[in-house]
Amino acid sequence: MSGFGPGGPFLADCPARLTVELLADKWTAVVLYGLSRGPVRHGELIELIGGISRKMLTQTLRRLEAHGLVSRHAYAEVPPRVEYELTPLGASLIDPIHTLTEWARENADAVLDALDTTPEPNGHGD
Amino acid sequence: MSGFGPGGPFLADCPARLTVELLADKWTAVVLYGLSRGPVRHGELIELIGGISRKMLTQTLRRLEAHGLVSRHAYAEVPPRVEYELTPLGASLIDPIHTLTEWARENADAVLDALDTTPEPNGHGD
DNA sequence: CTGAATCCACGACGATACTG
DNA sequence: CAGTATCGTCGTGGATTCAG
């Protein structure tokens, strides 16, 4: 790793950029993680995640669906039932995300501590 | 792992949320990755990353510094020289991020393909 | 239950110009 | 070279309301 040459390592067409930008919002990673246990209903995700609005959940799921990470299954029942499920591609993203959450569990304390010991929103040009 | 119980798995105080939101912007992960080779100067990062503005770079570095992931070293020289470096805490985040970029390199093709086969911004209420 | 549509606030982001 | 300030734009995200 760490083997990008000098001159143009992070070009816009770098595949890493796509993934980073795919997760670069408040809910995408959380929603993916919420789907990691199997098919889940819309309402279930709302409860499961906690704090997300229906609008953002739907919007996030739509994007993930467009990216081929999530599949949607609507059942013509009464009341309506819609289930979301990770595609194999989406499921393969769970592992990287999980690596991230594991880091979080081990280092959240240190990060919070650093935030606490840096209470000065003061610039360096002080 | 993957064993969050039903009822409240993703509470706001979950450490994973902090990390996800820390990376939930366009540049944080990229900047961290750009620092993974060792101390780098401001201007070098601009060239290295490509596409980021000085403002966003400084802003991102400031936040990472506040979170204890990056350290800043200013040298009183002429012309001024400022180097940024990952702290041990920050360095420990490179691995999870690298896992993500590896996934990207292997699956970016599939994602782009899915995006291509989903040209319909049409709702499901079709 | 699901989700679309609207209104609105806020912050991210970029471009530029200016300071040290 | 490094960084700030300002401005304008646009997307994100929340609350609410309407529809199937």
C-alpha cells in the first residue's frame, strides 16, 4: 500500500474517490450497516438506525440502489410492505465499513479526548 | 460482531457514528490518505490530492488536528514552511481507510456498471 | 406502511482577493 | 508559501404535509 507515485496520485478518476464520495454523507454508511443483517423494511430501518428521517432514508436507499448496492422488493399487500436488501456487491462493502466501526470502538475515546483538550477554535496565527 | 440487538443499535452516542461523521465529507478521507506517507507540506498536499482548494485543505486539516489525528509543524523560515503529519492515532485510521480504497479498486467497475444500467431517475411509483 | 413533495435552514464547497 | 476573509451557490438534511 501507500504506493502512489508523486505527480498525480489522487486523480478525479481514481476509483477510491468514487467510494469515498459515495459514503461522504451523514447516512449512507449507517444505512448500509443497518442492512447487514438481511432484508429489512423501511419502518424497521427507521427504528433501527434512529434519528434518520423518512426522506433521508428513502433518498439514501435510492442512491444505493442506483449504485447496485441495495435491492428493493415491494410487495403488493395491504398494508404495503417494502423490503430492502444488500446485493452481493453491497454486502462486500460491509467488511470495509465494519473495519471502520471497529476502529471507532477502539479509538473513539482518544478522539473525544483530543477534542476536549483542543477547546480553542483559535487560529495558529495567534 | 454484527451483533447489535433490536431496539436501539445505532444510538447517537455510538462511537461508530462519530467516525462515520468524521469522514462524512468530500475531503477528510482523501487528506488523511495523502498524509499516509509521512510529513507533507501544505502545497504538496494541494498537488498530491488534486482538486482541493487551499481553503478546504486548511479547514480539513484543522478539524483533523482538533480530533488528534494530525499534527502541525510550522517552521519560522523564509519562505514559511508548514508540515502536516499523522499522529499515531491518525496513522491507525489509515488501515481502515485503505480497506475502503481496496474495495474501491476491485468494485468501482461494478458500481459504475450499475449506475449505467440505472439511467432512470424514475421513481418506483411508475 | 411507504414515500413523494414542499418549504426552509444550514453548512459544505469553490473562486477570488488579500495578508503575513 | 501558507492562510484568512468574503461571497455566492448548491446540496444536505429536517419537519411537515399529501397521496397511494
